Amino acid sequence: MITADPQQSAPAEGLRARRRRRTRAELHAATLRLVRELGFAHVTVEMISNEVGVSPRTFFNYFPSKEAALFALPGTLPAALADRFAGGAGQGTDAVLRDLGDVLADHLQEATPSPQELEDMLRIAEGVPSVLATFLAQCEAVERDLAGTIARRTGTPAEGESAELLAGIAMATVRSALKKWARTGDHAAGAAGAGNADGLAACVRDSFAALRALLGQAAVQ
């Protein structure tokens, strides 16, 4: 398992970065709240912006659409996590999937939703084609980025079958973990609670462990 070097911790977050992160979170929360109350079709960017006290122009500095604001999950791996994974030991499938599970679990702790929030987002996506398309596009962007990071680790082409397959399997495993978390998580916990972050990370790691066990069973049959 890869572990972060405590001597290489990230620098403290600056005031501007904290404000941007807070505004992004507020826009996402307002979007979800309004959609819950009024229905997705009846919510506009102007309404979301007014809820937060910013202009529509500021909204578009954070999100390209109200669909994207609804799904404010972490995107592609930040450089520190990508480098951590790429520099890990072992190029075999089991080692790669183990370490992918670790870095993706840590990445999701960046902006962990509550189980109820995630359940609502997935439910809305199932009923609104444009929201589902946005969610899938976000997943595909992360998958392409993962393929490149896996290629760095394994020394294979970024557009080769091996890296693309592993990235696709990893994203499918993350989506499975997210759905499980939405179904079984503690719905009484707060959206920003540490327990949520730890619980989702554990769920992602468990899903990757189950995947590795299945692949291990297939290998000996």
C-alpha cells in the first residue's frame, strides 16, 4: 500500500483558495437544495447565483452549467496523488489496482458528500438525461486521466488497451462504491462530517479489495 510521506505534505491552503472552495461548495449546495424543492427543470443559474449572493458570471467561473454544479464531486487526480501512484512499487494488475484504490479513496475525501446528498444526486441523474450525461462525461474525463497515470506507472502506452482497461475497471469500481455508500451510509451524519469522508474512503477500498479478490479467484481457476 502506498503511504504519503509526511515530510512532503502540501503547503497550507491560502485565503483565496479557501474562499474559492467555499464558494464552489455553496453553489453546489444551493443547486441541490433548489432542485430538491422545485425540480431540475425549474431551476436557473440566476436563481442559484442569487441564493449564494454572486453573479451568474461568477457562477460560470466555477461551473459550466447547472448540471455540473449538481455533481460537484472531485475530478481528476491532483498532481501529488498522481505522482504518488505513478511512483509506487509493482506493475502487476493486483498492485496497480490496490494502489489505485488507495489514491482514489484519498481523493474522494477532498469533497465527500453525505450519503443522502449522494443518493439525491444519483436519483436526479437517473431522471434527467442532461444530468446523467454530465455525470458520465465527468467520469469519462477522470477515466482518461487515470489511463495516462496508469501508463506512467506501468510503462505502457496511455492509449493502449492495458491502461484503458484498468482505468475503466477502476472507475466502474468507484461508481459501485459510491452507490453502495449512498444506500448504506449513515444518513443522519452531516455533509461535511469526518465520519462521512472516512466511511466513503473505506467503502472505496473495500470495493477494490473485492475486485482484487475476484480477479485472484479467476486467475487460479
